Amino acid sequence: GEDVEQSLFLSVREGDSSVINCTYTDSSSTYLYWYKQEPGAGLQLLTYIFSNMDMKQDQRLTVLLNKKDKHLSLRIADTQTGDSAIYFCAEKDTDKLIFGTGTRLQVFP
Amino acid sequence: KAGVTQTPRYLIKTRGQQVTLSCSPISGHRSVSWYQQTPGQGLQFLFEYFSETQRNKGNFPGRFSGRQFSNSRSEMNVSTLELGDSALYLCASSLGRGWAEAFFGQGTRLTVV
């Protein structure tokens, strides 16, 4: 079945790196995504990776994809208080997105 | 370039009523998808429209319906509202089928009392 799993919480100190993990089930997914949601807001597309790639870097963000293990991760370098939010991974199935449960990232000074 | 616009932002309705939510996609985008977000079920796909046609539908009852107009704007309708329909309804816009990037609006917060 379709199931995307994430850990619920992550707490990091400001300036450290954060790593948010996700496992997905559909090996035929073409794209995998990371979205950010701040309180009371919609979803902000942070980055995405095509399924034939292993890694993608975009400024402070690094996405790693392990297709064999169906594992996706998002690394945020030099985490700031403004990074505090819920992060969702998602896989693309045909033309719909299947989302994980979200990981709440808390950044403390 | 304007983003995805959803109206209204907040809505309070009574059980049994119906509601219509609106989504204007990014200019030039032809695909619009709708998602429901609740604390219990998370983010769930409702339906997707492309060129005024519903192409994909999630596992929701027939009380949930939608449509897309020739200018790509989309509406979703929920009839006979139930308390469990209280949620954040999010609309996503993309260039078309098969395109990678999907951008979301701020959502409509629906509260059913």
C-alpha cells in the first residue's frame, strides 16, 4: 500500500545541521519532494529530486535518495530559528502527491 | 508573478450546509489539485483537474466534488457538511501533467460547527 513514514519530532541547536528522514513505499515514484509548513500557512516547496538521482544540493539544503532502501533525507546546514516548522516528504504517484506524517523541527538557541 | 490564491482563508459553517472553496492557480498553470489536511489523517489527496477535466480522484465520498474553468481556476464543493469535514483545504498548482513542481496556496481553514 501507499505509506510514507517520517519521525514526528526533531530538536536541534541553532547553527547545527538537521537531518530529517523519510521512507516511502512506491518504487515507481518519479519525483520525491520536501515541503515546509509554518503555523497557519500552506505548504512551501523546498526542493525535489528526480528518482534517478542520488543527491541534490540547493544552498543549505541537501537531499539524499537511496532507492534501494526507499529512503529519502533532507539535511539543513547551519539551522536557524526560522527553520522551525513542520517538514513533509512526499512521493509522486501518477499526478498526485502522497505525503508523510510530517516532522516537527524545533530549533533552540 | 502571483502565487496560488485560495479564497476564502477562513470559513465557519453549520452541519448540513454546503460550502464552495476557490483556487486560482499560478498564471500559465493548467493543473490544479486539492488536498485535505487534518490532525488525524494528515494530508490526503482529493482530486486533480487538468484542462477542465477531473483526471484523478482520491478516496472521499461523493459529497466532495469539484470543477475547473477554462481559465484554470478551480472550485471544490462539499455538500451536507459533517463535523469531520473541518480541515485545512489546500490547492496545488502545476504547469501540467507530468511536471515536477507543484506549488500550494495558503489554504482555506473550514470549521464545521
